[in-house]
Amino acid sequence: MDRIRRRYRRFLDRALPIVAMAALGGWTLPEAGADQVVLKNGGLIRGIVERDNAIVTVYDGLKRTVIRQTKIEQISPEPPTARQELERFSLVQPIEVHGGEMPSHALRIRTAPWDEFGQRLFEFSKYTGRSLRAERMKQAINEIGPDIVKFRGIDGFWLGQIATDEVPRDVILGLLDRVDPTNKNERLRVARFLIQARWYDEALAELDRLDSSFPELSSTIANVRLTVRDLQTQRALDEANRLVTVGQPRAAEALLTTFDSEGASITLRDEISKALRELQASQESHRVFASDLRSLLDNAPESISRDLRSETFEILQALADVPDAAAPRLSPGRAVTEADGSPIPPEVRLSRALSSWVVGAEYAVDDPSDVRDLWQTRASILDYLSSTDPSERDRLLAELLGGSTDDEGNGPEPADLERISRIIRHLPPPFASGDVPAGGVPLIRRVIDDVNPTPTEYAILLPPEYHPLRSYPAVVALHDGRGARSALDWWGPEAARNGFVVIAPEYMAPSESPDYRYSPDEHAAVLLSLRDARKRFSIDPDRIFLGGSMLGGNAAWDIGLAHPDVFAGVATLSGIPAKHVARTRAHGAYVPMLIVIGDLATASTDSLVFDLAKSMISKTWDVTYVEYLKRGLEPLPEELPAVFDWMKHRTRETHRKDFEVVASRSSDDRYYGLVIRDFLPGRTPAPEAVDPLGTKLDPATITCKTSTLSNLMALTVSGMNAIDIWLAPEYFDFNERIQIRINGKRLFYDRVKPDLRALLEDVRIRGDRTQLYWAKLPLGGKRPG
């Protein structure tokens, strides 16, 4: 139903502007319409589709997107009735150089802001022989469309284009003011342009001016105004729905409350009222349930009321603060009768609500004493994970083990680890702080217990209405050499709009010139920052993405592919794959990648990126390649909305049974629970010794094949002396003997007792509360490969 509703809204979003175009006399049928490419993961790409066997290219005028056919659910040609000819305005600009040849590449691009005349200063570098030469020119906008703005050089030859939204709106409006105010047809074109650009406030103002200047158009303008108000109202509805989806219900309610739908159709005005009523009814339902929960506590037997009072108050506070996040976790306590119609006793309802908060709705329990044990275990686990004192952790571990050993005192049974694992997955961050600034205020944090000589720091930006009881996606934003704050500035606005946390590590050495050096220290800074952020903030470990532009894009290629089990996806904008990427490219089978670049990147760079991306796409991996036309090696900020749309359709695969990986740095030592403890000499050369194409690397390798039916893990390894195998219940039955084979030899065949210390220490160190392991098996000393 949700998919049908989204498609209907997309239809309205296209159809209503066309109705307005027809009313203003501007509806024509161009020769070709765009296709709609619906992806299997729910994504949508619009443009003209070309097929090359299994490779599909979608061209939208600004860029071409390349994706594998197997990732597509369907391709629907846009119906002729949904096509419209976009209004475009040509401008006369002073041109000194009328002819020439476009550069084949453009590096180090710098631009000044567009001025009121639609002109700007532009600088780039290009190779002349083997040296870089700087070129400067002035550029001027010579065509404006609602989707694309085209420009050319004034004193040097250049033909370029960017998205219209990348030019300040006041500049575009100022240029449109050049239209002759007495020319009715041109003024109508301006109105159509504004509607097509979805600048509805400006469109309404222009319609008012048209009505005043040309009274004979009054009836037509009245109809168009109604359509534009409908478009505004529909956009408000969509925006409110988006705000609720990304965890900003207060903003959604404020929008629906203050939005003036006067002048829109009755149907859409009713939709606004209905959406507001539904949102307020949902909130009222949560308040009623909170009151009911308090009554359950008051009416329970005194012993239960006394024992569970503080736990109930914690939940009541959560329902008051973030009812949209808290209420779904308490669903077992809402039911008042059993399936057979018999009433549920108050203490049972209370028990079900309080226990589902700790272990999940499907594992709710009825016995208040079991609930008390669950909450005590939860408190001990939180204390353990937040403790910096080893002796205190030992005490807490002994407390947790007190009721979780077998008759011989050998440690917890698998059922105990299952219960503790469920509790861990529902924990708040162990170092969560109640003193969180409003969204948009950056924080600087130093990594807890950082052992590095230079402390690791990162900047973090939380989305509006952030609360630790919500679970947020995050993007680890790698800056381009200008520092972590610049990454927050670049990624922050779109992240806030999509409800993402932004983590910006200071990963480059401050004493050196800005550059990415492919070093273990840089990897460590990124991973330590992420681990620390997971301990402090409510970040969903399975929705963490890595992104970077320019130098940060280079780093994203390298760090993302080197740690495929950490990220749900990697987005690299104008990044160059170099050095270790030549070997880790195969990890693209395990981590989704979005690769974005301009076609005026150096000829060798463009070919390198495209050829690599195409080879990855051809292997059916989840790789998307986007190439901007007439753009050089530059940040490409207009791609950010598409980047976040790409990210929201992906989640990490936490455990993978079968994989092949390579490692050529001491930092690249962990893959899905396999940790290289000791590399052979020569397998991890110094960063400066690695050639740009990585041709001389001789990495360590691991091939893993796991059979859950046979309780067997078979490894083929090379380039290492020792390896630690972290055992997960997703792979192994801990009630049976586990077999480990390395390079064809059986090195282990026995039962493994779940190790609570190993589980808790791994969670404490990595902060990952979904990728859990129950035991560690060290193998090596003698060379496994």
C-alpha cells in the first residue's frame, strides 16, 4: 500500500504541473520522454534508458547513471500525457572568445559566487605535458532551464552546465526580470518556468503580476493559481510525512498546524486536516497508554509495584519524551485480553511491557520476578560497558555469571548468551548523555581510552529532535583536507533533512600538508571515531555509511573497501581509486558502492574510475556509477540528495558465511569476525612504498566457507602467522562440536563454551551492538598460512 501511495504521489507531482502548463498554453509533446527506473530496493531513477546487455544507463541531461539490470524491478516509459516541454531562456552575454576547443580534463577547480549578471570567476588546472598549468576565465550563464543552467566562458572557451538549484535563486530571478514586462507570451513562459522549477511562492507572485498586467487572463490565472496551491499543499503533506519518517514529529506537527492551505482544493485541505488529526491522535494514544501503564503499576500487588517502580518511571519518561520511538517497544503491554477473550491481569500486562522494553516484543515474559532479573541484568551490562575500571568490570562479570553457570561452574549456556545478546541489542548507548544540544550545533569529541600518542578527535552533528531512544542512520564524512568542520558543513544540511548523524573524523595528520596517505593511522582515526560515536550516540550499527568528496573521496574508496563488514555502503564523489584499492576492489562484492565523478576528470582518471566501476557492476555487485557531464574533478554537491536517497535503501549485512578478502596493512585486519593477529613479513609495506596502482602489493588472503549444517568453518589463508576466529551463533550451534579447518587441516574440533567476557569486551571496545560474537578462538603461533 505504501508503494502504491508513493507512486500516486509521484504521479501527482508530475501531473499537476502539466495541468498548469496546459492552462497557461504551454503544454506540448516533445519527441522523447523520460523513463522511470524502479529499483528492487525501492529506489527510483528517472531519465532516458539505454541498455548494453546487462548494463543499464539512465541519462537525465545532467548526468548518466549506470547500474546492473539485475538491480532493477521494472522500467516504465513515461506516458505521453505526463510529458512536458521545459521552458528555457537564452541570455545574451558579452563574449570575447567565441570559438575554441573544450579542455579534455579539469582539475583543482575553484569558482567564485555567481553575481547579479549571471557571471562568475572560474579557475582550473590542466596537464600540459607532465606539468599542471592553471587557467582562469570568466564564465556567464547563457541558458536557464528549470532543471539545468548552461554557461560558457567569456574570455576563454568553455561550455558547461549545472543543476538550476546550484545557482542562487535570487540570481535566477534577477535574470528572469530581464523579460519584457509588456510581452505577455514571455511573461507566461516565466510563470511556466517557475512552476516547472517547483518555486511555488515565486510562481504565485508572478501569477499575481500577470493578473494585474493582463486582466484578460484572470480566469485562466485563477485556475492555475488553484493548481499551484494544490502543488504547495501536496508538498507540505509530503514534507510532514518525511519529517515523521526521519524522527522529527514535532516539526511535522508544527508544519501541518501552521501551513495555510487557503486557496487549495477541498480534497487537499481535508488531507492536511486529516494528517494533523492522525498525528495528534497517535500522540494522544501514546499518552493514554502511558496513563494506563501508570495505572497498571498502581494496581499491581505492592511487592511488584515496589520492585518495578523505577523501571516503569523510566519508560513513562520515555513515553513523554519520544512517544513515537518508545510506544512500539511496549506493544505486548497494550493488549487487555488474551486471544481467547480472557482478561489479562494487570501485573502480567505490566510484565509484558517492561520486559519487551529490555529484550524485544517477541520475547516478553509474564512473571514479574523474571522482569526484575532482566532489568538487573540490563543494568549490570550497561555498567560493564561504561566502566573504565578493569577490576569493576571483573566484579560486574562475576555478578552476571552468578546465575548463568552450569552445575560444574563452567560458564553460561547458549540460552543465557541469547538472552544477554537480546538485551545488548536493545540497550541505549552506554555513554549516552542527557545534555545534548539542539540539532545543528556541532560537537567535538575525543575518543574514550584512546591509546594513540596524538588523541583522536572527531566532530559530530546530530539531526533535529535527536533523542537516544531513537535509532539513527549515520554517515562517516571524510573531509577534503580542510578539517572536520568543513565535512559537517558539506554533509550536514542534507543529513539533517534525512535524519542522519554526521561523524567527521580528524583523520589527516595536522602537521602535514593536506593529503590522504593510505596509512594505518588514518584508518585507525576513522574506525576509532566511529567506535566512540557508537558508544555515545544512538547510531544504528547496520545503517552506517562512509562518504567523502575529493581527497575525502580518495579516502572513502580505500577505507570503505578495506573494511567491508563495518559499513552499509560507501559513497565516493570525485574520488580516485589508488594504491590498495587495486587489491581490495574485490570487496565490492560485500559493501555497496556509489561512485560519482565528472567526465572532465583527467582522461586517465575518468577511464580508471569508469572501467573499475563498470567491472564491478558487471559482476552483479551492488555498485552504482554516476557521471556528471561537462564537469571536472570537483565536489559535485548537487549529488548529495541522491546520495542520501541511495543510502536510505541499504543496510549492512552483519554476518557473512562465505567470503574472500585481502589485507595489506596492519589496520586492515578484521573481516566478519576473522582477525589477523600476525602478518608475515613483507605483506604490510609502508604507505609510501606502495606504488599508485598497487601492482607490487603482496597481501595476506583469507577465503572463508562456513557450513551451518556441519558446524564447520573452512579457511584458506596466506600471509599470516596467527588468526583469531570470533564465533557467532549465526554460524555455529554452540551445543555441538565446532570444526575449524585451515588450509585443509583440522585445527580444532570440540565444543566451545559461550564466553560472556569475550562478548562484553568486544561490545565494549567496538561499540557494535548488532554484530555480536559469543567466543574467541585464537589459532596460530605456528603458521596457518
